[in-house]
Amino acid sequence: MKEEFKIIANSIQKNKSILDVGCGDGELMKFIYENISNKIRGLEISKDNVQICIQKGLTVIEGNAEMDLQQFPSNSFDYVILSQTLQAFLNPEKVINDLLRIGKTSIVTIPNFGYWKVRFNLLFKGTMPVTKTLPNEWYNTPNLHMCSIKDFVNFCNKRKIHLFKSLALTNNKVSSINKFNLNFKNLTSELGIFLLEK
Amino acid sequence: MEKYNNIKKLIINKPLKLDCGVTISDYPLAYETYGNLNRSKDNAIMVFHALTGDQFASGKNPVTNKDGWWSYVIGPNKALDTNKYFVICANVIGGCMGSYGPNSIDQNSGNKIGINFPVITINDMVNAQFNLLNHFGISKLFCVTGGSMGGMQVLQFVANFPDKSKIAIPIACSASHSAQNIAFNELGRQAIMADENWKNGNYELENLSPAKGLSVARMAAHITYLSKKGLQEKFGRKLQERDKIKFGFDADFQIESYLRYQGSIFVDRFDANSYLYITRAMDYFDLSKNYNGDLSKVFKNTKTKFFIISFTSDWLYPTVENREIVIALNAINADVGFLEIKSDKGHDSFLLDVPDFINSLKNFVDNSYKKQL
């Protein structure tokens, strides 16, 4: 399992209820189901992935987070997970608001557009960045709203969203992000992992 | 009527007050079972049939000699694996395969009940079938499932008995029959009633049958079970056993011939009055009616785990109507999964060999059973 998922799973307390938004093929869900809490459900847009999840015995709803999150009642889950999907939404702000409304805690991870390799691509090669966490070309990327770790922290601060844990991930190494090292982490991290509360 | 003699029947003594106000008792409920009930009686699946289905969901139907309507789904190693599960399927009341219906004999007159049969609802059908749990000594079913009107019965079952099935799989259905669907049912009923042999519903007394009307009803309904794309691909404008059009009203096109055939074989196995009563029951189906339109409240106390399935090309019970059930269940934080299966086969997809559908169904059922053990 990828390091990102391990960090997410470690952030979740035993037997709490969890909604995994954009759960993909259910890899993280299955791990959480078997090791942390069986009160986990998923929302996934791809039919093929939903089929794989059902095969794994996971409860998943086929749907589009931007349209279907609104049907979930407020405070209905202890945790809501959104792994590397925020940038693919037409309206990420609306999705974040829904996550905060539905979950007591939201766990959001983002591929960091401030990572030096990304900047290097654009600065020296003059092309849209293609990296390990951003594998698509400009013409086929699902990503509509890329942001950097710093962008996301600013976004939360401006909206008074309580960011109570911020982690950076590079080459499977985890470190904490704080206001003193934000610029540095924004340059050196591939991925940001954030725990949010209203 | 000899062919109906070997049908399994349970005579239900317990009175049942129907929604229309009439109370029935000592009425027959015809059923069939597949597989074996295990010692702990935790492997029972109740399957509900659709409008023109019956209790013969698998194997050979002894009356029609055709394969059961859900043969792709029920059987050894199939999605509802009869090596593992005990599958029960009953003919709905109002039906014509041995359960209490318009072609049952009225004990007083010795004639068929016909149009004097009380108007029934989906709720009545489910309450009648619930007696089978008692009959088999099953305190809780493992699963209730069915498509179309069968799916409506699944929803009604969970609404009536929130803790009597571990899982529920309503397929290609709706919690409230739409205006379009009522319209199609009305078209079918009017076709039957317009047949001069219908005789205000008393055709049996004169040994007649409104076969033309029933056949037209079936033809119209059959179109709604398919998709435009499916029809186009299968028939297009292909001609029936001729090179060119004949400038007449004979069946020039294959689609015409196909529909005529579907109509003609249907009248051999189905009773016209049953068709009126069952379509009416579907029209009256509106689960949230008693809860001010709030479907969530219908399922408020449910402990059942749901898996809802719809099909992309089903325009009779479209995905959006199936989704309304998902939304209502989500709103009360019920355990619900949902999948829309890609298929060009229209509403009929749930009866056909659609691998994605059958595999999902099997995976969900088997995984849920594993977790129970």
C-alpha cells in the first residue's frame, strides 16, 4: 500500500465511521475495513472501480462527488477522506464545504504544484509538468484546479478552516508542515496531507 | 387445469386485511423453492417476481415448459447459488399461477372470481408472501431481491419489516410509480377492455378470452422493456421473410413480426384480468405517500444493508428513479451501495445474461453472506 494511504489510515481512530470520497478501486477502504473500522463506505465515479469494490465486499455508491455529496446528512461520518481528487473538481470550494459539513474530520491530500520538479518543468522546459504524482499531459489531465501546498494552507486560513494537522510527503518520507517551514515544504514536497475541521 | 395440480401451495389461514378494505383468509399462495434451507435457517433468499413473472424463477416452468424467468441468476454456482442458498419465490396474489387471483374459483358460485377479485396493492402482495417465513420457520431472511415490480416488493418488504432481512437488492425499480409508467399500464388495460371478448371481465363465464386485447397490451409493454438502441441493432428496418415491402398491413418488418409473436405466446400463459389487477397494484405504488413524500422516513428503522442496481438504457425505471432510493437511504445513514450497469438491453437487462450485472449481484450476495458467518 502506498505511503499516503498508510498515513491516512494511521490518522483514523478505531471503529469510527468513514466516507471515502473517490475511493477508486477500494485499496484504502479495504485496509481500513480490515484493520481499523468496518464502518466505512465509498463514493466512486467509475463503474469499473465500483465493480472492483463490490468484489472486495465494500459498500460503495456510484456517483459524482460534486453532485452526490449534497445528499449525505451533516455530521454523518466521523471522517471523510478525499485523496488526490480535489484538483479534478469543477468547484473544489463547494466540495470542501461538503466534506466539512458531512465529516467531523476531513482528510484531504493534494499533489503539490509547488514541488520543485513541477516548477522546474515549467521554468526551464517551458512545458506543463509531468511528474510521478502528476502523470498526465496537459491535453488529457483530469486536473482542472491544481494548487500548491501553500495555496491550500492559505485557502484554509482565509476561510478559518481549522487545519489541525499538515503533513508533507516526499519519496515516502513524512514530515510536518508548520508556518515556519511552509515555503520550504511547498518547494520540496510531492504531496500534502491535511486534517481539517470546521 | 390439471397442469396447475402439482404446484406447491400454502393455504394461508391468517386473515389479511387488504389496503382496499376487504379482508381475505384461507387463500392459496403458490410458491417454489430452490436449494436447501440450512440448519441455522440463515441462508434463505426471497425473490419477488415482476408483472408477468411467477414462482418458477429457475429451472423449467412445469406449466409453460420454458426456462424460469431468472434462470441466468438462480441455480448452482450462479449469482444466487442454490448450492449455498435457499431461494423462495411465490406467485403474487392477483397472479395466475396458482395463487389467489382473478382466475381462482369462487367457493360460493363455483365460477372464476374474475372481476369480482378485490383490488390489491404491492403492500398486500408482500404481506401475503411474508407468511412463507412462518411456514419455513425462518425468523430472518438473508436476502430479499427482485427486479421491476419485484424491486418494488423488496422496498415494501423492508419498509414493512425493517429487521426481517439482512440484505436487500432492489433492481431496476422505483419507490413511486411514475406518470409515464401509469400511462403505459393504462394503455395495456384499455387494450384488454376494448376487446369485445373481455365481457366486462366475465369472459370466463362465456368461455371466451380477450386474447387480442391482452396481446396488444403485451406488445406495447414489450417495447417499453427494450431500448431504442437495442431495437435498432437487433431489427433495424430488416424485412420479415421478404425482399421488399408489400404495400399492405401484414408484418413487413421483423420488429412487427417479433412483437406479434411476443403477444401471441403471452396470451397462452397469462390471464387478462390478472394483468389488469397487477398493473393497477403497480400504479398505486407510492411508498412515501404516508410519510408526506419523505422516502427516508419509510426506511427510518431499517437495519438492512442495501445494494441498488439500475441499467443505463432502462427508460421505464431509469437510473434517476433508482437513485432517489439511494439518496433517501443515505439521508438516514443506512448502509447502501449503488451501481448503474452499462447495458443496451433496456429494462429487460435484469432478466438477461448481462455479465456485469450478474457478477456484481453474485459478489455482493456472497460477500454479505461471508460477513454474516
